[in-house]
Amino acid sequence: MTFTLARMLVSRFSLFWLFLFPFRLWAVEPSVQIHSPKDGSRIVQDQDSILISGKVSTQGARTPNADIFFVVDVSGSTANYAGVDLGDAADLPLASGPSGWGRPQISIFGGGFGMSGPPIRNLHNSILAAEVAAARRLLSQLNPQTTRVGLIAFSEDAKLLQPLTHEFQQVKQALDEVLMTGPYGGTNMVAGIRLGIKELAGLGLSERRADAVKVQFLLTDGFPTLPIGGGKRATLEDTNLAIGAARLSGKAGFKIHVFALGEEALSSPAAAVGIARESGGIYTPVVRAADILSVLENISVVGVDYVEAVNATTGQKASHLRLAADGFFSAALPMAEGLNRLQVLARGSDGVTGRDSISVYYQRGDQRSVELEVFLEKEKNLKLEVERLGKGREEIQREVERGREDSLRRSQEPAPKSGTAPR
């Protein structure tokens, strides 16, 4: 065999290997950092579990910083029933006005675009309320020291309601104002995406930060009807405008994770699927809009899908573990008297794993850990919120997976056209 022929065969084999197993060549091992307790710590407390916390990431820069924009659909159709009574989820504020809406509504009952179900009697049980409750729930899990969050609402146009900030209370107040103002108008999705790009790039009112992972969480119950469709009908032009904006976002390095809520959004998902695909984000269909409370927090902005904490000395795993979207984790890990070897393993979306471990000395004492008690109480409340939905996490996740397959098929179909009132 000649040298030239051998080199050609090696080159072709390398290309074949690249296309067949790309993740093996380019995947980056997740970074796992246990922040608390410190390696070698001596812990004396009454509880037989300790709180262990830290940060995971697969980002090349390994930055702990994240900038997240909630881009929320507040169009008229978000007044429709979310599919279940939300009860006291996330302590939602009372809406203004005699009917619970801050603005007069235009043809929001009776569905339109094939919608069905009972008319909304209480804005607390609306799709808009589900969006707000899910965003508030996610806020309670993020780390305000390194994560900034902002809020954009879109209907007839897009409005910046809160620039990126570490002060999450300001974001919660802006979310409350969204619900109190109420749903109105059509669906100008491209305006929301473009404003998100502007703010994440530091070209608007949000302070520019170079060393951060930047994403949009776009929540919608429909599809674009503006600016071309006048808010009254879906057009291919509006869909293409939204997807084109998402393509620019992807080129800028800003992923858009899209959550399509309910029957109308899933009836024509071309825009939602295209936005996620072109920006490098994840498309998540939510069959029953209220289930967004369970689904929103499942998307990781740092590329880590799974975290496990285990006491390698005893073989016991964490009784409770919470992995937030920005990569911070907390867990209640059972301990044994004496020296304990603790290990945290993280798995990226490409299947590659990373780990970190520490050793701590545990002794039973009289003092209780307030941090552990606060964490366990918070976990209990988060679990109760999901249980109120009447579905288990596994059932909801199965619906998401089936919905993805159906949406990929539907996304190839032309968008519906209708002369109904603005959405």
C-alpha cells in the first residue's frame, strides 16, 4: 500500500468516525465543584444528614455566571383555562378590575383557532397564571449571586418589564404586574425575540456581561400572528420572521428554549420548533398548560442533565436533591459516624460524566442545621406545588416526549389561517 493511499484511507476513516461518534471527539467533561462543606470539614449536628451544595457546568469557559431572560406571551388567548385549578401556586397576586383582568378583553372566550374548554372565571387558573407561577418557581431555585434574570412580555409588541438583575424580588414584582395587567392582543413573537437579543447583548437597558451563559426562556400558548397577520391570522411570513430572529440569536451564542403551552400552540408548532432549532435551544411541548410548573425547571442552561450525590463510604444516595437551571445543586446526604467520603457525579447532555469528591468527619451532636431544615422545607413546598397538578413527574415527562415527536411532524405542515380576533 502506498503512503498516499494509506493517508487517504486514514483521512476517510477519521471523517467516518467523526460523523458516527462526534461526541467522543468534541464532548467536554462536565465541571463539578462541591462548594459546601469544605474538604476535611468536621460537622457536629443533631440531624443524620448534611446539606451538600455546589455547581456543575459543561460550558467551555466554565463560567459560573448565567443571564436568563423570561420572554412571556401575554396575548389574549393566555386568558384561557390552564387545564387545572392552580390554587395557591406561587402565591399569585390578585388581578385588578371587576372581572380579574386589568384590560378589556377581545374575543378570548370560545377559544378561536380550534380551542375548546370552559371559559376562564378566575385569572388565577389561566394560562398566563401558569406562566407566571412557573417563572416564580424557577426563580426560587436560581442562585442570585451569579445568575441574573430579566423579564420581557410580548403581545401586540414586546416590552422590557425588568432588565437583567441579581435582585430576584424585582423580577417577581414584574411578574406580578404581568398577571395584574392581564392578557391582551395578538402574538408578536419576533418582537419578543429581538428584544431579548438586544438585552442579552448589552445593547439595551441591561448591563453587558461578557462572562456569562446567555439564554431566553420563551413561553407561548400560540404562534406568530404579528406583524404581518395583524394579530388576526397566522402567516408564513410571521413564522419566518420569528425563526430568522432565532437564527441571529443562535449566531450570537444566545440559545432560546421554547415552551409551547396547550392545544393552540401544539396545533401549529412550526414557529416554536424552528425557533428552538435555529438558536440551538430545546423545544418543549406542554400538552396541559398548567404542567409548565413541573416542566420549566427541567431545562439546564449549562448543559448538565443529571446530578447524583452519594456517600461513597456507606453507599447511600441523597434523600433530596435539587439541580437548578443555572447549574447550582443542593442535596441532603445521609452520614455515618466518623469519616465519610462524599461524591457528586454530573452527566452532560452528550452523555459524558464528571465528578468531584470530598471527605468530611461527622459526629452526632445537639445543634441542628438551620440550612438543612430550610432546604428540606423548600423541597416539600416545591413538591406540593407539582402534586396539586394531579399528575406525576413521570407522566408529564412522557407527554412531553410524545409531544415532541408529534410536533416535529406537525412543524412540516403549513400554519393555519383564520380571521378570528387578535390572539
